Amino acid sequence: QLVVGPPLDVQDLLQEVGELNEAQMDWANRARLKMLTMVDAINEVIDTFWMDASGRLHLQQTDLVPIIRKIEREASDLARLRGVKIELDLPADGCTVLVDATRIKGAISNLVNNAVKYSLNGGTVCVALSQEPGLITCRVADQGIGIPAGELERIFERGYRVRSKGTERIEGTGVGLAIVQTVIQKHGGKAFVSSTPGEGSVFGFTLPTA
């Protein structure tokens, strides 16, 4: 299962040459943001190919807590560039379920990166994981621009993107949420969304534990 990892840090590479001035730092940050966007797009192409080809899952008992902690670390660069803080609300004793670890990690990463990208004015993204008998729930809440009620029913369609003045500068392919829904459905779970324009959105999913 091929996955493209985070790119090298342009800023760190340049600082090996010497201290950066404000203009150079701004250029390095914009270059880093472009590379992060390219990595996301490449991984979406890989996941789309998986959906359209076999779509098979490689299931194993997996603790989702360290996976989410790794996602938070990987998303920290994008969050820093967007002025966004990521908070985690995870079970102290872990949360183990039978899943394809690579696919679930990709789905959660997609939700976290989306939440960060659409938090245009900073704010906090909270990733929460909870467990009850027979069910695990993962929620990713942001304080971003939100989604109009009329758009919500189509938000998981492949290729569909909300078009507005607030989203015109946000890069994306429109397939990320479709990938999330496909991955979750193949695990027997359900993806969900709720949103209030101007206040933020909550994306997430439930997974059966038995």
C-alpha cells in the first residue's frame, strides 16, 4: 500500500545556508505550503486508484490513538502555516479496532487536513475519539468558514466542492471526502458531517467494533 509522506522542510534546508530575512521566510513558507498540497493531491490519486481497482482491505487489530497522534504531528506544518492549533481528545487507555490501518489513517488525515485548510482565520481543530459498546466515533471539528445547509447532502460526492468567495483560493481535487466515505463504508461504518456557516464544521465517522 503506497503512501507519499510529508516533503522535506524547505525552511530548514535554506537555514543551513544562513539566516532568512522576512521575504525569504515568506517564500519558504509558501513553497512549503505548495509542497504539502502536492503531497495531498498525490495521495488522493493513489487512493482513487485503490477505490477504482481492488478496494481490498488488509484488516488487523489496530490502536487508533497512536495513529491519530502521528497524523497530528504530520499536520503540524500545515497548521502552523495556517495559524491553526490542533487539539486531541483521545482515550487514555487506547482504542483498538479491526481496520485497515493505512486506509483509516488516510481517511482521518484527509479530515484533519481539510479542517486545517478551511480554517482560514486560524482557530482550533479538535480531533476527538470516543468508544461505547459496539461503536467507535471519530470527530474532527473546526472553527472555519462552515458549509451552507444546501451543500451538505452532496459534500461526499466525488468531484464535488463547495464554491464560494471563501473557498476560491483553497486548492483541492474534490475527491478527498469521497475517499473518506468509501473507506469508512468498506469497514461497515458511516461518515457524517454537520456545519454552521461562519462558525465551523464537524466531520467524522463511526466504526463497529464487533
